[in-house]
Amino acid sequence: MNSRNYIKIELPSRSVNEGIARAAIACFAAQLDPTLEELGDIKTAVSEAVTNAIVHAYPDSIGRICLRGRIMTSGELEISVRDWGKGMEDVEKARTPLFTTGGPERSGMGFTIMESFMDKLRVRSKPGKGTTVVMRRTLEKRRED
Amino acid sequence: MEIRAKESGGRLTLYFSGELDHHAAKEVMRRAEDLLDRYMPLDCTLELSGLSFMDSSGVAVILRLYKRLLNTGGRIWLENPQEQPLRVLDISGIERLVKITTTAKERGR
């Protein structure tokens, strides 16, 4: 595999795991010596992706979520969130700002935040099969002086 | 996630601290609405200096409180968000509806 290091965690889709997922990825990303702003962006993007899986993939049940972090040979950080839940008919529609099928505690901003805070975002989904979100972010080289 | 309330002269200040995500949002909403029912404020300030993390669920909470105060002719504004919540607030465009202020002391840092 084209990576320097990786982490793979499986979580049940309970909302308490939103905080655990972003803390785990923050811990993993720390080896790249990110700035506070970069770390904040990464945690926010993970939080949105995992929350989407919890709210939309498994609306009436508890299912599996697989969270991966990967440091590529290029130094880029890649994060993926996969579920085996409901899936989406229309990914483009789901990515539209302010579009939501979630409850009153969702704002329809999730994908917009992932897109803004990460460099690349790819979403693959199939109704009845599940969804995979892959995000990449290049961290600025810190000056070593 | 915790909320403390302080009222003076028809103005309610809610101090948010901890992490506001989807997991915390429902309870925060219920707590905040209870406090609005109890104090019936004209205006409400959300003091965010103790809020270490917020995602789009936090935006939804603030929007709902905004609408709720709007219905009774009140206003809501946000004070002293830390850097990460501020970045989320900036992207959400919520500042068109809700004013975000930073106290002079904070700005000098």
C-alpha cells in the first residue's frame, strides 16, 4: 500500500462516537506536526462525515462505520469514512449547500464544510449498499528553525 | 458540553463550554429552550469562549435559537468564539443573520 502509516478503526453508529472518531484522527494526524488550524479543520471534516453516517446511513438502527487515516508517501493525509447503510440515490444533491434530510439539529452544511476544510473530497454511494467518503488534505510544511 | 446562564436587565447570556456536535446538539437545544422559557429575555448572547469545538450541528442549534428569538421580537448574538468554531461560523454564512462580536481584550491577543 502506498502509505507511510495508517490507522483503521471500526465503530458502531452511536453518536457518542463522533467525538471519539475526531479525537482518534487528531491523534493520528499529530505525527505530521499540523498547525492548530489544520487540526481543527481535519477534526471538523471527520465530525461531519461520521455524523452523516450515523444520521443518514443508519437512521433506525446501529450499523458499522469504518474510519481510516492514511499518510501517503507524498505526505498528504487521507481520511475515509465508510458505512454499509442506506446509501444515496443522488450524491450531487446531497452535496448541495443547505440541502438536508436530517432533523432540526442538522443544517445541511456538512458536505460544504468537508469541501472547504479539505483539499479533495470524493463520495461514492449506492442505495442499499452504503457510502464511502474519502478526503485528502496536504499539510503545510512547517519551517524547521 | 455545558451551558451556564446569567440574566441582567432583560438580557440573557448563555455561556457554552465543551464540544458542540450532533451528539450534544439535542440536549443543548432542550437546555437552551428551557432557559429561554424561564427567563423570557428580550435579547440573548451566546458567550462561546469556552467552546472548544463546534461543527455544523452547532450552526443548526444557533439558527434555531435565532428563529425562536425572532418570533418574540428578540435578537441573538455570538461572543468570543475560538478559532475552530469561528471558521465553521464563517463558512456557514450565519453572520448575515447573527452578529459575532469579540471583546477588546480578546482582540488584543
